[in-house]
Amino acid sequence: MFLIAVLSNLLIGYGAHGKKPILSLILPLAVALSFFLIADIDSPRGGIIRVHPQNLYVLAESFKAQ
């Protein structure tokens, strides 16, 4: 998130010098992408990013062994 903020400020500063419309689209797209990825990680059952809780599987197996 820090890197996105720094690069966004650089793009705004660079875009203020010349009138390039593509640079004004990069910041909203980067912010929307970061919010999308945060929301996607927050929903564990669906979405693009799927993480298997390997540590919970190991913990459940250790309880069965006792």
C-alpha cells in the first residue's frame, strides 16, 4: 500500500506537467485494484485468491493424534 501511495504521488506530479489523460486513469485503477485485492483476501470461500489453511490442517491432525 505504501508503494502504491508513493507511485501514485509520482504519477500525479508527473501528470501535472503535461496533459496526458492516460496518467489520470492509472491512479483510480491502482486504488480500485488494491481495494479489490483486499476485499478478495477478506472473503475466504470465494474469489480469485485462494489460500489453503495448511497450518490449521496440521493443528487438526495433531489433535487427532492425542
